[in-house]
Amino acid sequence: MSDLHIYNSFNRQKEKFESITPGHVGLYVCGPTVSGESHLGHARPYVTFDVVNRYLQHLGYKVRYVRNITDAGHFEEEGREAEDKIAGKALLEKLEPMELVHKYTELFHWGMRLFNCQSPSIEPTATGHVIEQISMIEDIIQKGYGYEKNGSVYFDVKKYAEHYPYGKLSGRKIDELLETTRDLDGQDEKINKVDFALWKNAPPEHLMRWKSPWGEGFPGWHIECSAMSSKYLGTEFDIHGGGMDLQFPHHESEIAQSTIAHGHAPARYWMHNNMITINGKKMGKSYNNVIKMTELFSGNHPILEQAYHPMVVRFYILQTHYRSTLDFSNEALQASEKALRRLWEAYELLKKTNHPGNAVAKDAALNDQVKNFCNECADFMNDDLNTAKVIASLFELAPIINGIKGGQVKADAIDAATFALLQSTFKTYLEDILGLQALQAEQNSNKMDKVLSVLIDIRKDAKQRKDFATSDQIRNKLTEFGIQLKDEKDGTVSYTIE
RNA sequence: GGUCGGGUGGCCGAGUGGUUAGGCUCAGCUCUGCAAAAGCUGCUACAGCGGUUCGAACCCGCUCUCGACCUCCA
């Protein structure tokens, strides 16, 4: 169906993508834990896999994109203690976990919309699938790989490793893991330190709790993804994605659970995006260096020099390959903003440009060049989604588009078919696949247009009288308000609004 | 400590054994009443040391250095 090759973390190499069911793709991406506000670091996987999703669709696949919401866990909010539950407070004073979950889910969706991420086909919640998780745990116990202790259930990793290649995805060796000396919660209940929880007994102060065959508790940290992905995509689906930091233990555990419950690993291709760093360090909760989406868009953060438009952030993310780290800096974001502006203006220009319709190009070399830059975009996407190179190609084309307008390039230098290809390439890649949008809303409201045309006319008169003081005053004042007038070569005046 | 991945021009960032990544910045030029925008040109790098090779930033080894994972984390 295509020549798409993706880097499969499981085998550590690029592989040709072939879907299990022809024409269809099952894509599962680990979603956010909605116990707090989403930050810039979260933007990366969701933008990355949004492009994966978009590109697969572009290739003609029908994609079922499942991205979960993790809303089960030990939730607290600053100033509101989890112990509320047993403190004898009135109901409305207590922390209601679903209140938090709802708030942060909404905020997450808000961010996704601004980033122009397509909504997944299904967005299942962990709390909505407790039954499925319990039944999967029962299955694992029955097959002899799960054991109960004090109302908690653990997965027997050592036993699993004796029969299956545990650690392959994350490059871990069971023997080394067994030697690790870390003191973790509930360690004494486990047979081996490497075992992970499938179900946890809920202490009295724990807010979220469900009845289970093992008493009141809550699901373990990895089982939700296994239960939900198999429910909606089948026990074996095409692509499983997420951040690199989830490779271990999360994805490794998913593989183990699913292998026991279903007899095979859940996904064929594992894709992992790299981290966003700030001053070279990963942006993450534990490092206390996150920039929340709300702060990013408003500029309200000590290290932010300005607010950044969501599209600028999206573009910034896509200028780097998804498997490379991406370092945050004001300078980098500002460079991206300028770059995106320029590229988008070329695109807008391209949409408005008319081609004389000649079937034969006057400049064969240029014509070939244009065709080449257009066509190689597909190759770059097929090569493990190299969005950075796609963008580079589009930038190669921008001067040609601008040149046609500026007169440096004759419109008939390229033929009609190539011009059409140029137009469709920009539309397809910029909008459909990279999912980019204009930085400003449709600026040309009718009234604004009329007001400006009055000013432009006055200025034109002044210029004709060589009254440059007046003409410059008009232009400079407007510039102050963020409206930039441009005297075009053909004598017309255009404007852009920041 | 173990495992893995990086170190590219002023900055951000692609990449391949041999020809220009791209963006931003900067300088010059063209256009312009002047600007802005645009176009053109220039700045031409691959941590260090060895090795393989006709040829390496790209392959191998060593050194230095940064980071990720090993614990909730996108």
C-alpha cells in the first residue's frame, strides 16, 4: 500500500510498515495522566502521533486511533489532602477526584484543539474500564503469572522471563534488574523486586477505589493500557506509541501482561518519541522545570520572553525528527515563529497566484527542480516520518513562489501541471499532514479592509504629492499597532496584521 | 554502577562514505522616496585522538563530555 518505513523500537531498526488488516491501521498511544496540567513535554507525543495518524490517513488507511485518559490513581491537589476522605469533612469540602480529573481533561482537550491535533477515534478512560482490567488480571492469575498478597496482585516477572524475552523492548536484562537495590513501596509483598502491581489494595485514605475479587483497591499502573487497547484494537494491533520514558517499565510490562493474557505481544510496531529538554535536561515533573501549556500560550512564566502561538510550538516540534531530543529556548521558538510566518505567507501567496497555463515550461531546469522538491516530500515522510526534511523542501520552494510574485521568476517558467503540483503539495503537506494552520485568524474582516483602504488611499495621495511626512506617519502609526503596510512592486499596497 | 542515545557553523537543527540540508541571526547587493517584505550573494561546520578507505562529519577503537532510562513521568 505504501513504502512507509518506521523505526520499530522493538527491533531497533527501520522496518517497512505493513498493516495487519489491509487498508486499516490500529494505533494506540499512551495518553495523559490527568492529575495535573499538561505541559510542553506532553505536546511532543501528541503532535508527533497526530502526524502519524494524519499521514496514515493520507496514505489511504482507515485508522482507528485510540488514546487513553489515565484518570485513576492517587490524586491530590495542592492544599487539598488525600486524607480528606477520612477527615470527617463535609462532602463539598472534600477533594472529589473526578472533579480534578474533569478539570485537567478539559484543559488537555483545550490544548489539543489549539495544537490542531485531530481527536482520536476513541479516548477511553481507565476508570471506565475497571471491569476489563479486573478480568484481565483474573486471566493472568489463572494462567499462573499473577499472585495475590494482602489484597494486591502482582505480576511474576521472574517466571515470565524464564519463558519469554522480557526486557527486549527496553534493552533490559532480568538478572541485572533482579540485582537492583531500590526500596519501593510494597516491595516486601512482592516475590521479586522486578514484579509489578496489577492491582493495589487501597489504603483507607485512598480516594479512588473499586470492589474486586481481592478486596477494595485500584488498578495497577500498566494494566489499563493493555485492557483498553485489546478491547478496542484487538489483542494484536499495528502501532503502539508513546514517549521514550514509557519504554520501561510501562511498555515492557504491557508486553508481558498481554503476552500472558493473549498469547502474544500487543503491537507489531512500537514508536517512541524523544523528550523535550530545557537547558539540556528533560522537561518533567520530577525535574520541576515544566512549562505548562497555559503558560506557554500566555507567556506567563519566568523563563518565557513572550507568548508562543500553539502553531509555532507545533511547527517547532515538527522541525526536528521525533526521535531526537528537542531543546527548548526562547531563541529557538522565536526563530520558528519567523520561519513559520514566512512559509505560511508563501503558501497564502501560492493559493492566490494565477498561472498562465502553458503546458511547456520555459525553464526546464527550474521546472524539474520544483517537481523534485514536491515529490521528495513523500519520500521523506515514508522514511520514518522525517518532517524536518519535508519542511526543508517546502522552504526550498518558498523563494520560487515569492519570486513569481516579485517578478524574479516568470510564472511561465514552470508548466501548468507543475504549478498545480506545487499548490497541491503545499496544501497536502502543510495543512493535511503536518496539520499546520495560519498564525492569525482570518484577518481580512470586511470592515477592517475598508478602514485600511481609506488610510491606504490617503497615503497614496500624500506620496504622489511627495508628502512623505504624512505617508510615513500613516505607515509608522499602523506599524505600531502591528499592522504592516507593504508597497508592492505593481503599485498596490498590501498589509499584514501581527 | 548498569543499559542506551547524543556531541554538527553565532543559535536551532537535518543528514549521507565522495556533490548545498533547512530555519533563524549577521554582512553585502537588487528593488524602493524611505521602509517593510521579497529576491540574490556571502559567512561553510561536523568534540578530541588514532585506525579502515582512493576518499569519513558519516565505518571501527579509545578519550573527553552531555543526556535518557533503571522510580510516577510524554
